[in-house]
Amino acid sequence: QIKVIVGSGYVQSEDTYNIDGIEIEYLKSAIYSKYLAAFSRFDLLPEFRNNLAAAWAMYEQTNYGKGFDIIECTDFALGFIPWVVERKKPVVTRMHGSSGQITFKENDTQNTLQNDLVRQTELLLLPQCDTLISHSSANKHWWESLISKEIAHIFPVYHTAASAPIPFSERDNYGIVTARIQVWKGPVQLCQAVSDTKDGIKPIKWYGRDTSYSEYGSMSAYLQHTFPSVWNKTVIPEKAVQNDEARELQSKALFGVICSTWDMFNFTCLEFMAAPTPVVCSDGAGVSELI
């Protein structure tokens, strides 16, 4: 039997689901609020405070693990902390791209103290997990260079399309990216590559939400300023879409692009491969080792 708690300092809800016999519930707002007050000493570092409160709130919401044999966490958002501090159950943590790890890749000059605290907390407590797992050998080696613990490398399970691929003659006449418009997702490198190529480039539509970037306010604004002849012309930003629509777009695209300068793995590449749609993938993304 498996029970899933969905929650962090970013996500709380009263929703519950049952999918294929797996019980799923969200972190409840009332419990989260109680722990938020308990960690008010970290008010100066709100993101750290919020995730720490959420981690301990989820610990209480599961009745402190009573009745469970093993606990599985992700490294993102510090949810593993109560389980390794209390040491009541075996803890498996999957290295999906931790909060601290991501701060190395972001354009964030405002929260340096908070980022340092998150990194040091992870370096101190992640080695206390019974098992650490990564889906990327590059990520495995990155962590093993920092902590004295072996990381298990497990390829994710995925499936190919149940139906035949859409013929190229019937596909949309453009490529797509499905990712946040974020500095380490590679929009600068993609725009530079398109700019350096004189002709013959098909339009590329970028589906994903914009993110903040330095004094320009947003990544998209920076790209518009830096690559005025490419961004919004050959590389065209589109609004984020729901999963079902994304899958349809991926199956109909002429090709997919993963241009990340870094990605722990990048599941959208698997989605392109399963469609199947040809994909151009940066070796900065861990998933590239499957190609």
C-alpha cells in the first residue's frame, strides 16, 4: 500500500484523490499554518521558513509515520528533514534537483543568505538518509563529489506511444520547447544558436511560464532586449499549457528541443521520445544519456 502527501512551502490544499488504489492527499493548510508560526524565528528567510514548516507539518499529517514501513521523499523543498532528524523509519530520498542545487543555476542575487542556509542544511542532512537515488548519472556524480555517500543510479521507467506516430507530412511545421522560460533551461543558448544560423531554421514555439531575471524583470524581457531579431520572431514564447495539451503538442511537433545548460534529468525529453518525436537535446540535461 502506498500513500502520497503532496506539499511544500509552495503547495497546500484540501484536495484528496485515489488513483489506481494509491491514496493521495495534499498538505492541509491548518497544519501548515501552525508550523509556520512555530518557525517564525526564520521570518528573515521566508522561503526556508515556509519549506521547513511544510516538512514538519507533513510529518504530523502522516501521524509521524505510524503504520508505514518506509518513507520516500524528494530532495526539493527540504521535505526529508523531519524523517532523518527523528530517525523512526528508513528514508529513501530521490535527487530530483534540490532547492540548494538549483540556487547554483539561478540568476538570484537577492537571497544569498537564504541560499547558503539551504545548501548547508542539505549537505548536513541528506547524507543521513538511508538511501539516495538519482535518475541521472551526471547528477549522481555531482552529489558524490560533495557528500560522502554513494548515490544509486536508476533509469526511470517509461513507455512508447500506444498508437502509431503522426506522419511528418501531417505534423505542425515547427519545433517546440516545453519548459519554463528560465535561465538554466537554455533560452539564451537557443536564441544565440538561431541567431548564428543564417537561414533554414524552422520556427520554434516555447511553451512555458516566464520567470524573473535580474534588472530586466523577466527572462522573456531580457531575451527580447538581447535577441530582438530572434525572440518573438523565430523563437516564439507561448503560454504554459496543461499536461494533456502539452502531450498533443509534443506528438504533433516537427521536432522537440531540450536546450538546458543544466537539468537534473528533464522528463519532457522522455515525453518527446515516447511520442515519438525527434528531439534535439543538450548534454547539460541528464536525460541525454538515454539518447
